[in-house]
Amino acid sequence: MNQIKTFIEKYEKKPLYLLIIGLIAALFFSATFLINRAISLDGGHWYWSASLRFIFTVFFLTIGFILFKGLNYFNKILTEYIKNFKFWSIAGTIGFGFFYSLICYASYFSPAWVIATTFQFTILASLIVLSFFGQKLSKKIWAITIIVFIGVTLVNISHFDLSNTDLLLGGFLPVLIAAFSFPVGNQMVWEEKEKRKIHNNDISIIKNNFVKIFLLTLGSFPFWIILYFLNDAGIPSRGQYINVSLIALLSGIIAGSLFLYARSLCDTPNKLVLVDTSQSGDVFFALFGEIIFLGTAFPNIIGIIGIFITIIGLLFLMKFK
């Protein structure tokens, strides 16, 4: 066990390690697009697909904290939430509320691979967000990230069906907003941690990636309550409960903690870009998932070229520290 820990500590700051963790997170994130699409095809309301995920996430994490960390540790988490209620509510609403409600809404207009591909606007959005928060990024980083984005776009174009233009565009704008919301929420947490370090404040609680997910999730609850009264969502089916609980486990807890873990290891803006860009893996995992489970056709030559360009772009990003 100590050997594994030593190995991880030796390589955890390396770009390749960060990329691998980011891609594993993307694999689990892709379950969101696939399962949400299945729920929408089955007639489940998008509001319950979105809100139930966070209810299940809080439930699972609460049990985990109490069992593995103890009740005193859990009380410290709740104290952090109450003490910084405004921050966690804003960050949670933007990073989790806006992001995921719009993703679920779009699943009723577009297939999983289209939503996953459109969400890759977050690649460019992450650069804009990092720049907005004062992070300096080189022109090479911008150029290579745009190359990755072009690769992902080619994958999208390879499956674009002109006969369903209206249906596809119906899910475009919500996902575009979600693509900006997700990095804004994540960067707010990263900036908060750095600010506390500068002021020598205790960051032991928010260093834990599961805690960050829990606090962001709790922070999004006011948003879900308000959204409930703005929709006629009815009552979720038993199948929707089961499917959403699976999303909460795979995407909300496993993928979210891996992604935040990778970001927490980043000590330069370029590494943050690498981790954020690794989420382009969502497209390929979602696409291959639909090929396997839903019978979607394999990518044509344009799609294969797009995959190749994206992989090359990610390899180039690894060279920047």
C-alpha cells in the first residue's frame, strides 16, 4: 500500500497522470449522457433526471462520510456549508444547477453523442473562464485547444443528419450555456481554495474532493427547489429513480471526485487546461456506448479523422507544464 502511495505521489503532478485521471473521469461522466437519453426516450421528465441525481448524491455521500470519517467530520462539513452558505450556493447553482439542468433538458431534443459533442464547447469555455479569473495562458495553449475542439467538431459533423436539423438545434443552446456553467463553478472552488491558502486559512475540509462535491451539491438545492415550482414535472417512475441513482454514483460521485482530484493537483494554468480538455473523452465514450447499446452507426472517415486530431491535440497539451 505504501509503495502505491509513493508511486502516486511521484507522478501525480505529471501531465500524463493528470490526463489519465481526467479521461477516466470522462468515461464515468459519459454515463450521464447515455442514461439521460434512455430516460428521455422512456418518457421521464428532465427535471427529475436532474434534481434526483443530486438528492441521491447527498444521500450516498452522507452515509459515506458518517461511516468512514465519523459524525464529527460530517458536522465539520455542515459547519463549512453554513458558514459559507452564500459562496457554496452561488458556486453550486452555477457549476451544478445550471450545468446539469440544461444537460438533462437537452436530452429531450438530441441524442447522447450530440449533447456530449456540443458540451465540448467547455474546452474553449474553460480558456475563457481561466482568463476571466486572471490566469495567464500562452498562445500555443489556445491554438492546441482549438485543434482539439476542431477534432471533436468533426466527430459531430460525421453524424449530423440534415433531416433532423431542428431537433438537433433544439438541444444546442442549453448545452452551450451548460458548457460555460460547469468550468465557472469548478474554477470558483479552485480560486476559493487558493485564496484561503494565501490567507493561511484552514483548507483541510475543502481539500477533500468528495467534500467539494457534497458542498456544491448542497449549494445547488435552493436552485432545484425554485425550479420545481416553475415546472409541471409530475411524479418520477420507479425506473427513473433507479437510473438516476446509477448516474449519481457513476457520474456524480466517481467521475466528479476524479475530475476535482485531477484539478486539485494542477499547479499551473496549463495543467488546468489539460484536465479540462480531457473531458472531450465524453464524446468518444458516449459515441461508443451508443454504438454498443443503442445500435448507433460507427463513425465515417470524417469522424475517424476527428478522433485522430483530438488525440494528437491532447498529446501536445501534455507537453505544457
